Amino acid sequence: MVSKTVTVITFWALAVVTAFGAEARPDSPVLRIYLPREIAIDGNVPKLGEIGILRGDSGLAKKAETIPLGLLSTAGQEVTINRGTVLSRLASHGIVGAEVELTGAEAVKVRRKGQVITVDELAALARSFIAKNSVSASLCRADLSGSPSDIVIEGHARDVKLVPRFLRSGSASLGRVRIGAFSGGKEIGSREVRFRFKYKSHQVVTLSDLPAGAVISRDNVKIEQVVSDYPEPADWRAPYGLVAQRRLSRNTVLVKGMVGPAELPVLVKRNQNVVIRIDAGGLVITATGMAVEQGRAGDYVKVRNVDSQRIIMAKVHEDGTVGPVF
């Protein structure tokens, strides 16, 4: 983290000797003002007495030192005050230029003490945190959503630490990271940084026109790497072996519902005689029944027992027999 910590450059001892010399006299009728090249202040309104060294007539000096020279709204902000501005502000308070002697720099850079953690620094920290704690290996990009404001720390906070943590977002495509600024064990500022997540994903594209029922294979589809707003299932597999549920044109991107497993053949048809088979621990009992409805292996169908005329529910076995469900 790069902080805009303001360093105060003290010119006072040098100024007294250089600006005024041995002949400077406190009771001089001329107001002498020495301007340093740069200085930092605590408040948000720089006053002439804070940015310059005033000597000469005590009455003029006392009056001049309280004259405001602008406004610094945030910590770390910098303004440049030149000699013309100083003379103008003095004149507006009744101190004419003939009474003033300016020495030192032609202009003063005035900064407000404090520290600013910029949006770029916050975003970089949040991205690093996401990269180290990503919940999906397929996450490939985090695009900043919106623009949080800087964290402005007033005064002389020391050893500022930034602590990121995830916030609930309710969507896999949205990431929220809260960054707290701590000093001395206390939180002195925070910001929420939001991202739009992008994920590495796959898409399946047909290489030719496919009729309904065509089996999907490496010969008729291709797999492409794409970027998606949502992560794909961890168990994603190419749909080889599935069949087209309808006619598919060339260059169609396959989505849910376009392909599915091949249908099993109908083993039991309506009004067909079937064998009702019961396997009871080595004892096999069979009976003759008539299917009330058709079914495939694994389906449950109604079967009428020919002998008792009772209708029972039975499961269709792969060999075409049915087993009663008790």
C-alpha cells in the first residue's frame, strides 16, 4: 500500500537567520514575511501565520497571521499559494503592499496532514484477496463494479492496516469485499469494493446439421473455451453419447434441453402378456399377467394377474419380466 503521508519540512531555524538577518528588528514598521517552499498543516484552512514566518510590526503581524488563504477539504490535498495571492489577501484585510516585504519562495505548496488510501489501492488489495481465497478454480477475472471513494484518514494515524473480508452477494456473478482500515486495534475507516466475476467455461457447438436422435460425438461437435458470468458445474462433461432431442442446425451452441440420454426401448407393451416373477431368497415364483400400460426397463407399470384378475403395480426388468411392488 502506498500512502500519501505528508512530511512536514521545518524551515523555522533557517528562516530566521536567512530571511531576516542580524539586522531584523521586531519593532520595524514593515511587515516581513518569509515563505517556505512547502509545508503541511493540521487543519483544513491554511492561515498566513501557519505557512509563513512573520516579523516586523507586532500589530501588523498579529493581524496578518490569522488571514485565511484557501481551503483544503481532504487529507493529503495540496494547494499552491503564490506571492500574489498573499498580497491580495493582505490587501483585502487592510494591509497594503507598501507595508509588506516578502522573501523566500515565490510560491508555497501547502498540504493537509493525513493519509489517503485511493480507489486503485483498494481495488488492487481486493483483487489480491479474491485471488488467494477464490471459491472457484474457474474464476478468471474480476471487473470493478462502480467506484468506491477513497479512505481518508485525518491526522497522524500510525501503522494503518487494511483488512479485507468477503460479504455475502447472493449471486455467483457478483463479488463484494469489505476493506477495513485499522490503527491501534480500532477501525478508523472502511469501504466496500464490488466486482463482476467472470469464469472460464466450455460451450459445445455443432459442426454440421444434426437430425433428431443423432448421437453426439467428437465427429459432429466441437468444444470451445469461453468466458461466462457463472461457473459451470464441477462435474461438467462433454455430452458425448447423448442424442439430439430435435433437429439442430450447424453452429448451434448446445444448451439444456437440446440433447439428452437415448431412450430405452419399450420392453412391455399395453395388453401384452408378461411373466410376473417373484424371487424370494432362492425360491422363484412365476405367474402370467397382462400389461395395462407400456414400459421400459426400470419403469413401473400396472399389470393384471390373469388368474386372480387383480391389478398390481410392477417394475419392468431388463429381461422383459416384471416384479410386483409390495
